[in-house]
Amino acid sequence: MKITSTAMLAPVYGTPHPLAGAEVQLTVFDRAAFDLYVPSVLAYRAPAPSNEAIKEGLLRAVAAYPHLAGRLAVDRHGRRFLHVNDQGVLVVEATVDGADLDDVLANSGRAMATDVADLYPALPEDNVGAALLQVKLVRYRCGGLVVGSICHHHTADGHSMSAFFTAWATAVREGEGFTAPTPFLARAATAVPRTPPAPAFDHRSIEFDGGEAAAAGGGRSSYAAVSLDKIKDLTVHFTAEFVGELKARAGGRCSTFQCLLAHVWKKITAARDLSPEEFTQVRVAVNCRGRANPPVPMDFFGNMVLWAFP
């Protein structure tokens, strides 16, 4: 792989965005999210759009999601916030002249024939001050393309990033005719505490404590994130045939998510070689937008996720 270009790209606005220059405080949901960059890798066989079209579409999409072009910063009280300063998105371009994309997608996409970590930008050593969204465009000999990205979790959850990726893809396809979405960006309106405060659940020792206090209070073990360098080579692909067989074995009404969750947890538990009396739990991220009271718009861009333990 040969790096051909590294650039910081900032979107150009027809009129200044209302959030331009804003110092957006992190909500309680933002702070509950892991303090790390989340990688994503998308592969497209040839013919794929040019890098220039992809970068132009990226800037059109980011203009509707200005937090992504900002930075994490720290205020005078030592609290982090999102500085919507339009410093830009880091874009790295690379080529692989000695291989086709299908050489990487070995076994018809069932496993990656290369280190997945090579396909997205290197994780920053210091999260504060680094570009919140970073993209790597890897072009193969056949014309196929891998789009790898990392985004800091305090910026957005998976639901939000899915909406952004959809907007980016639409912007690439439609070009200058792209109509930018208008996501709900008012973070301060999504997590307003009651007056007086009336806590009903012990979030302090669950979402906000991953150590001994959580274990002592609820019998749960640490929720600290496993560093990505320990799991970067893990790739799993479930075929439609396998999922169909799994659901048939489960019987009754069982969703794909439920079947795969149970299957993976059984395999992980076996691999850990735990004693029979060991207590284990699955932690599932739950989208709280529709569950909040009052509900938060589904197009809210930010974090609105808490954890469930089925």
C-alpha cells in the first residue's frame, strides 16, 4: 500500500452554519459513550466513483453535520466539549498497485486477507485536538475501492453515523444536485435534567463506572473497552444460509439480531473457558431516541444510547 495524499479538508458553506464557532457541551449520553475512535470499513468493487467525487460528496455531507469537522477541546473547568470550529476532516488517499480488491476479500468476502487496521487511518494518540472524522480511500489495481474511516464516539453514536454515511453516499451519487439533510443538532435539548433532580436508576455505577464500584454495587465486572490493537484482526462474516439455519434451529419468532447475539455469546463464553458458576452478561446498546420522555427526533445527530443487559 502506497500513501499518495494526506490532506485536511474543510467544507465550504454558502452561508455560515448556525453552529459555526460554537462550543457544544457534551451531554450525559456523550459522556457515557466510550472515549475512543470507532473504525468502519466499506468495500466497493469496480466500477467505483473517483476519489475526487467521493471527497466532494464528503464535504457536501459534512456541511450538514458540522460537528464532524470540529475538534474535541477542554474548557477552563477541565470538561470536554465539541468545538465546532470547521478545522476539517482528515482524508488519506492510498493505492495498492499489486493486488485487486478480490484478493483482499478472500473467500467471497468471508474473511479479510489483510490486516483490517491498514484500511482505516491510524488511531490518534491524543483524542483532544485531533480530527473527529478521518477517512482513508484505498484504491486497488482493479479500480475497486475501500473506504475506511474512524470517528470519535463522543461525536455521534452508530445510528447517527449511519445517517451520515447515507447522506455521504447520496451526495456522491447526486453531485451538485444533492439536497443536504437537516438533522436535529440541538444537543442541549435532548438531555434536560428534571428540577429537582429525580434519579431513578443507578447509572453512576453502570455507564459511568467500569471498575470496582460497579462490581461491588451490582455484581457486574468491569466495562472498560478492550483496546483495538487486541482485536484489530478479528473479522467475522455470517452468510445468509448460516443465519437461515440458525433461525430454523431456534424456532418460533426469533430475529436475526437475537439469533446471532445468542450464537456469538455462546461461542465467546466457550472460548473463555469459564467455570460453570461464573456469571456472565451480554451488554447491548439501546437507541433511546424513541424511548426518551419526551421523545428525541430520530434524526438527532449525537449520542442517545444506553445499555441493556439481557
